[in-house]
Amino acid sequence: MTTTHTFLLGTTVATPGALQALREAGESPLGYLARHTACDWGDLDTADKRDNDLSVRVGFRVLSAYRLRTGVKVWVITEADRSSTCILLPEEY
């Protein structure tokens, strides 16, 4: 079960690959950012979701994974210091 805590995103950026994938899917990044800050971690396993719940509470890096309508996976990563959040494709990491 996920936590109800929320956290700051900091400066939000996206890689060119993620922007292209979102465009091709006809989707906005805003919905994924909203899910991320609401602690809806998307397509992570139970252990990774638990790790994220802890990360929100103690200030570690947070990673969510979502599938676009096209099936392409995107990651949303917020840095531990909450200075920035990046939307990217896993292969761009």
C-alpha cells in the first residue's frame, strides 16, 4: 500500500526522447507528474513501491515507472534533495 505523503518536484524537465514518446502517444506529462507526487508509483513491483514510500518519508530519490498508451515506458525521477524531477525513457538513464 502506498503512502499518502506528497513531495515537491523542484525544477521539472523531460528528455527529448520522453517528449517525443508523449507526443506520439497524444499524452501530457502533467498526469504522470500528478500520479508521481500522489505516490502512485505506476508499474513498479511491491518492494520498489515500499522503497519509494520510505524515500518520500526520509528524503531519498524517488522513481516511478508508467506505460504510455502506446506501450512505451517512461520513468519519472525526483532527486533526493527535491531540486529537480526528470521524465525520461529508461534507455536514456
